[in-house]
Amino acid sequence: MIDIRTKRLVKTRKEHTCFGCTETIEKGENAVACAAKQDEQHMRFHLHEDCNKMIVKDKWFSGSGLYYGCIKDAKQDEQHMRFHLHEDCNKMIVKDKWFSGSGL
């Protein structure tokens, strides 16, 4: 589990990779600089402001859900689940005669 010790808003002086989404944080962009500890190892990383807001807002990340690329994975899982949900609903609509009548 990653234990974030400090966070501060910075204006980057060089390019960094966002720990959450793994995309580039451009030079001169605002970012959140984090100092953290994982398994007694100190680490530092940067987050986009929006990625930081998502991590703070979503309780899942506060447990063991924070890892390199976690937001990227969460977005892919959400899109994957949304696709399967629609696909399953479509199968339900085709199979159930109630939907084809006045039910839909």
C-alpha cells in the first residue's frame, strides 16, 4: 500500500509522467508533487491535477488501489464494463418478448 506523506501543487520545470494515468505532464503545467512511502521505500511522483482530484474523490484509491497507472486501468475497466453492459442489455431485449411489445 502506498502511503502519501505530502502533496503540494507545483508548476513543473520539466516533463514528468503522471503516476495515475501514465500520460505526460508537460513542462510549465500545474501538477501535484507527492512524497510517499511503500514497504518502507520512499518514493516521489507527480499527478495531473485532475488525476489527483479523482484519487481524492474515489475511496477505492485510498486503500490498496493506488498504483502506477491505476487511473488509466480504472478508465479502461469502466469503458469495458459499459460495453459489456450494453451488449448484455441488447441480448436481454432480443430474448425477452416483453421488451419487444409495449414494455420498451
